[in-house]
Amino acid sequence: MTKELDYDTIINDIIKHIKRCFCSTYRGWYIGITNDPERRLKEHNVDMNPPFCAPIIRKAMNVDIAREVEWYFLKEGAEGGDGGGNEDSVFIYAYWINSVTKQ
């Protein structure tokens, strides 16, 4: 079972992940929320095991936290759209945009 995380933990996890990918900005990253991250990443045509920088998935305690995390990264320059998902969309995902991903 995936551990449900709070706002600050998710924000910090995603920031650390992006920095490990040698990125100093959130531009070039896509952020979204969903109730099924594997399905959603497949719809975006994201390689789950790329040679450079895998996507990150975190589970929020509730949809409100998921939306707040999404909004934080959108304000900071990540691509995506706010207001997506549904009331079960507690998973936050982020991936590096490349020539084969679909936004």
C-alpha cells in the first residue's frame, strides 16, 4: 500500500527528484493529478524506465492536498493544467517532457 503524504513532504520529494535530474527550474516538467498514475502516465506516453530521470509519483492524504501541490508547481513554471482529475485524484505525478511525451 502506498503511504499517504502531506503537502510539505510531497513538495520536498518532487523538488529533490527534479534536482537529482540536474534541473534547476520546473520548466520542461509536467505535473498532474489522477486516481490512476500508471494509466495516466501511459496516456502521456511516458517511459517508466528511461535512461534519464524517471517520472515521480506521490500519494496525497486527500484531493485538496493533491490540487495544492499541483498548483504550487504550475505557479513555479511546470506545465500541466489545474482543475483536472476528480475527487479520487490523490496521486500527484511529474515527468520530464521530451519528444515522445504527450501533454
